[in-house]
Amino acid sequence: MPITLIIVALLAFYVAFNLGANDVANAMGTSVGSKAVTLKQALIIAGVLEFAGAVLFGHEVTETLATKVANPALFAATPQVLVLGMVTVLLASGVWLQIATSRGLPVSSSHAVVGAIAGFSWVALGVGAIDWSSIGSITIGWILTPVISGAIAALFYSQIKRWILDQPNQLIQLNEWLPWLSAVLIGTFGVIVLPSLTEPLSNYLINQVGLNLPAYDIPIFTGAIAAVGLTFYSWRQLQDNTTPNATERLFGRFQLLSACFVAFAHGSNDVGNAIAPLAAIVYINQTGSVPINGITIPIWILILGGVAIVSGLAIWGKKVIATIGENIIALQPSSGFCAELATATTILIASRLGLPVSTSHALVGGVVGIGLVQNLKSIQFQTLKGIAAAWLITVPISAILSAAIFSIAKIFFLSS
């Protein structure tokens, strides 16, 4: 491997490391805050699932970063400019994610990468090189994600509070609700994760065996089995729980499962924020042309991203986990479960509408929604101000960093 590719791979590792420390922590923040799991357990669970999602299904990286924020066709005649630009994207987004993580601020890695791509594209080819409609869509998703997640979390938690938590005999009420909670949980996350998980099997049965199956038959069937199994398991555990906090302990099992699905889905989707620039550079290095119609990502790049994400989570993830799980409102497993369910639902809705989503935006919105139902005074607005400020400046800061780095690098590497 040429020395330049080794350097770029290290930069991609750096970005994925910071992504793991910041974005991945979102999946487990509410579980740690509600005491459903310990910090050590959360790091192990999220690490395994994030790595599995990144390596097994990270090839489905969105091509928006490569084809819509900056039009690659405009770089067709000068692929070396795109290579240098993608290097600056890695540098700029990695630096900003590290700064945000060091302060415990949950920011969006996708917004950091998008801002960095826009920044270098502007310097390289002018303002016309940026797809402003894509930027507009990102802004819409940025605004709507926490609002929708907060509304769903508030609605769902208010019903659980009314029909279970505020009742004199919580365990009897929870016993009646278990099948419905299981169906909602597995159904929501199943639609997000299981289609990717079962797509290879579906394609094999359709193309090789000749079975005429609708696209979602296998995921729905698998989800139904999982829902039934979880329900019977929960019933069995319920009979053994006779202590006053048995209700919250049982909700803790639901919450842990929901956090696992979020971590897996996150690893399979957001790893592209770190490795997409590297994949583009490797493609250009191998073919001498700019990728326009898609990129085939080598397995070693997926593994690199997975290892880096897990490393960042283990070493630096504690600060962001504490911000979401402990520093906005005090959480119980029941409320944390609702926040995570709202997060997954919001991601699903946004994906169906084609809007970019942010795990951190959705989870923060969900936690705030819970706080609105519990007590407005329970929300620590000082923490929210810091988070909101980080959200607002992520795109422009990343764009400015990328533009400055690209301008300096262009003098040394492209002036001749």
C-alpha cells in the first residue's frame, strides 16, 4: 500500500475513532443514565454491535456524501483535486468531532462531514459546486428530528405512565401490556435492522431457489418470532420479580434490547461518514477516475472503520454518554426505553421521507420529550443550550476548517 494511502487510512481511523466516541455513545447514553446497564457493560455491548453492523452491513453507505453535496462529475477532469478535498474532509471533521467530544457535546458526524465537503468544494470550484438542495434537506432533517422524536417519546411515555406507572398495582398492568410492548419494540426496530440483516437470504431464496417472496416477508416473520419469544421471556421474568422496583427492572430489559438495535443500526449506517472519503480516495487511486455511479467498498476499509469506532467508544465515549444519560434529566428504565423507541421510530420515518437523520438529535429530543411529561423543571436547560449551540455551529465550523485546510494544502500540492 502506498505511503499516501496509509496516511489517509490513518486519517479515516481518526475520524471513525472520534465518531465512535461521540455518535456511538448516543445509543447507550439513556441505558446508562437509567441504570439499566453499567458503563462497562454498555461499552462492551455497543462495541460488539457497532463493529458487527459496520463490518457486515456498512457497505450500504449512503452515496449522498459522494454524489450530492459536491457533484463528482465536476471533478472528473481533475481527480487529484477531489482526493485532496477528501483528505481535508477527514481532517476537518475529525478535529471538530474531537473538540465536541472533549466537551461532552453530542454532535452529528454526518453534519460535520457534509459541512467539510461543502467547505472544500466551495474553495475548489466555487459556490456552484455545492448542491444547496441537499444542504436544505439536511437542515430540514436537523430541525425536525428532535421535534418528532420528542413528540413520540412524550406520547408513548405519557401512556405508559397513565396505564402502568401511575396504577396501584404496576406489575399486573405491565403483565397486560407486555405483548403490546414487545410487538411495538420488535416491530419498530425490525423494520430498521432486519431488512438489511435478511437481504442476502431473501436475494438467495428469490434468485437461486426461485421462491417468489415479497421483500419484507422474511423480516416480518423473523420479527414475529422474536416478539413472541421476548414476550414469553418477559412473562417468566415477571413472575420472579416481587420487589418494589420489579417494574423498572423489567423495563430495563426492554431498554437494553432497544439500545442494542440502535447500536447495530447505527454501526451499519453511520460508519460511512468516516470511511466514504477513504473509499473515494482508494477508488481514484486504483482507477484514475472519479466515482460517479457508486463505489464498491473493500472489506479492509469496513473493518478499519469498525475497529476505530469501537476504540473511540471505549476510550472517549464516557463523556457523551454522561451528557445524554445523566445531564439532561434523571432517567428510569421506563423513560429511557421510551426515549430509545422514539429515536428508532424517528429514524425510520425520516428514512422513508428521504431526510438525513442524526442519532444524537433524535435521542436528545426523545429525552426532552420525557422531561416535558415528567416535569418541565426537571430538564437541565443549561445542558440543552450547550448541545443546541454545538448543533448550530457544526456545519459552518466544519466547512470553515475544511476550506482553510484545503486552501493551504492546495498551495503545496496543486500549485504546480
